[in-house]
Amino acid sequence: MDDTIAKRGGPIARAAQLKAAGLRTTRPRLALADLLFAKGDRHVTADQLYSEAQAAGLSISQATIYNTLNQFQEAGLLREVQVDPSRSYFDTNTSEHHHFYVEAEGRLMDIEKHAISINRLPESPEGFCVAGVDIVIRLTK
Ligand SMILES: [Zn+2]
């Protein structure tokens, strides 16, 4: 199934999406997947998702939210973007891309992968290779 269609589809596509990622379809996972993926590409913190779940009348604990976000991330459904040591966003767009970060608003905006060119990287330490480069450009007014 096309990845993008599965992400934006209804409950059946949602269940298929979890299954394809190797996750058991539990009710909290389905409900959270719906909150996360029904609105297209977005960046949410665990706290924001918790508020959205409460607003939607779901009784899901904060611990379940954290666990589910981490499981989704490990399964490749989400990408974590850490903007500082105390603040992590979960990105529903798992393609390779970079971000603008508006610090005052706590808002992330996507930058297309090809909009940034990196001319030189330091040589990786012995025994390591570069797995990826994530750039966060911090914005202020
Ligand atoms: Zn993003």
C-alpha cells in the first residue's frame, strides 16, 4: 500500500499502516495514530498530543502517549526532532528533510532536503559512518 495514502486514510488504512510497521493494533495506538496522521505532515510534542487526546475525549495516560510515540518512532512511522535537550518534536513526515525552528513560538517548519547543500563534513571518527545530517535553523524576529 502506498505509504502516503495509508497515513492519511481512514481507520482501515490506519490499522494496515500499524500492521505494516510491525505493530499490534491496539485501541490507544489506533486512536493516537488517527490524531497524529489524519492532518497531514505535522510536528507535535508529547504534551501537545496528550492535550489533543484529552480534547478528543480519549482517556489515554501520558505514559501511554510517550510509549506510543517512541514505538511509532522505532517502527519508522515518526521521526523525532530534538530542538534542545528538553524539547522533542515528533514529525509525521519521515522523509529526509531539515527544519526552521521559531524558538519564541515553539514551531517547526520543514525545509526541503535539497534546499540545503552541505559542502564539507568533518571526517567521521574511526569505525563510524554518517547515518544522517539533521539541520535545525533557529529563527527569531
Ligand atoms: Zn519536519
